[in-house]
Amino acid sequence: MSFLLLSPERCVRALSVNSICTLCEAICPVGAINISDRLPAINSMTCVGCAGCVAVCPSEALSLDDFNPTEFFFDFVSGSDNLISCQKNVPCIASMSAEALISLVKLKGDIVCDTGHCQQCEIGEKVLEKFFPMIDEVNYLLEATGSNASVQLETIGFSQEKEAPQRRDFFKTFHLRGIGKMQGDFEKEIQKSTDEFVQRSVLSLNTASIKNKTITQRRKLFFTALKRSTAPELLHVVDASKVSFTSQKLLDETLCTACQMCYRVCPTAALSSDMRNSKIDFDPFLCIKCHLCHDVCEPNAITLSPSYNLKEWYVPTVQNLVTYQVRRCNECDTLFSSIAGEKICRRCMLEEEEAMELWGLNK
């Protein structure tokens, strides 16, 4: 049985208490993931290893110990077959993300997803309920980028005989170099047999790891696939609701307070600034649509654009959302972003307000 792993430092919920991301919990067909606290709690005994949560996690914080989506990607692209099946090369068709499927079609052409086992599967109905809309998104975006290939769903019911484990292989596991792995496997088995949710704590995380900004493997593969495919002559602007894994942003300068939170919590550096914090730039191609920047923006100055320009897939451009005047605070002499010509920084403003309150002069 597969073992579901959580890398807490990569989870967007670890980056802010304001995060509302519940994608993994929502897609789990057996309720093995529960978000009642800061980070997702996992019941390994309940988990069936479908990898649906792995596919939807925007920051790739979840993974299976016996299925690597990146390895599958390269094996599939290099092979001659175009069939994806739970009885052939994936734990479940739910393990495929929209981003990954688009990448595969761009490199390989038509792809077939086998739904032949879903009717007999205990989670099949719930999987298909989520999978069908995702396939519609994939084919819509492929058509919008001028692709003649698509993802097709067929009830093939692929099956193959599995080789029985050999007795000699059993004894190989007792080699000294395998002891470490055996101990790790034993600990996993203990968790699998425990019918309870295992909760992780943000306090136990390395803060340096939380601050790391990394591009997901899915996005790297997506970028590679697009670079190796022919760009369409006409690049469409599509409805943003049809794109689940990236976005374009709008920023209202009249609402923005230059608090710096949006680009500080962005896990991929899609939102960024310069050394002087004089601006906010946005790279749509790096955005994983985790919604974290919106969750931390108290005045709701940053919003999702209602449309998405597919030009960003082929000619990525960094967009400047806002630029500030940087000046020195008249009180503490530190540099700060002045929104409307303020002469003192936000910290000094708060200190002055607190002093006025203590003196009883703010009434």
C-alpha cells in the first residue's frame, strides 16, 4: 500500500495563518485528509493512495512513496504507448493534474485515459466527478493553443499479470545496506495501521525552509513542453476560470498599503520586488494559483484578473503591478515605500498613534 507524505515547509498553509487552501481535503475520495488545524492531518490507514491530493496540491507539498509524477512523465514521454491506466502506470487517473496532461499532449500527441476500472472501484465515482471537469479544462486549453491533439477518455479496462515476489528477493532485504530502508518502511507500516489523523506542527518546521522560494517540478516540465512545441500563430485570451493552475493579477494602487506581505509569502517568487521595496512585479508563468497573496492582503488590493492571456505560456513577461516612491523616514531615517507622500514610515506612524492614545490626545 502507498504511503502519503507531507512536506510541511512546502505547504502554503505553513506560509500564513490566513491561507484558505483546502484543495487536498476537498479532493480526497475517502476523507483521509483533514484540515481542522494549521496543516493537513493525514489518516494513513484510510488513505487509498490514489494521489489525487498530490495532483491538486499547488506547491507539491504532498507525495506518495511509491509514485513519482516526474519519473512517470519522462517514462511516458519516452515510451511508445499513449495509455494512462491505474492498472498500467499510475496509481489512479486522479493522480494526473491538468498541467501535467497538457505537457504530455504537447510532447506526445493524443493521450488516452483508461476509465474502464472506475465502475468497479470503490472511489471510482468520486474520482470521475472531479476528473471529467479537469479533462474539459485540458482540452479547452489545448484547443485554444492550436493543438490538434487531446486527452480522450475510454473504458478500456487494461489489465496485466503481475509477477509474484521471489523468495530470493525477500532475503535481499536483509542486506546491511537495506537496514535503514527497512526501519523506515517499518515506521510507515506503523502509521498505516493506526486509524487516526497524524497532525504536523508549524512550530516544528525550519523557518529557513519555509522561506525558500521554489518552482514546482510540474511547472518546469510544463515550461519544457511548451518550449519544445510549436507556438500557435494566434494566441488567445481565455476566461480565467478555465485555468486552474495559474493566473494573472490586478492591483488597485488606491488600496495597496505597501505592506510587502504578498510578495514575501509567494512560494514561487511570482510576486517580487527589488532591494528597495519600491515596486511589486508579477510573473504569471511562475504563479501556481495558490491564492496565498489574496489571503494575506487585508485591503483586498490584489485580485485575480477575469481573463488569462495564453501569450504568457510562450512569451513570458514580468508585469509591473505598482511602483512606489522610496524615501527616508523623518523620524527613524529608514527607507520606506511612500504611498501618498507620507513623510514617516508605517512603524513610526503606529508608534505616534500609540503615544497619542497614551496621552489621551486622540479623542
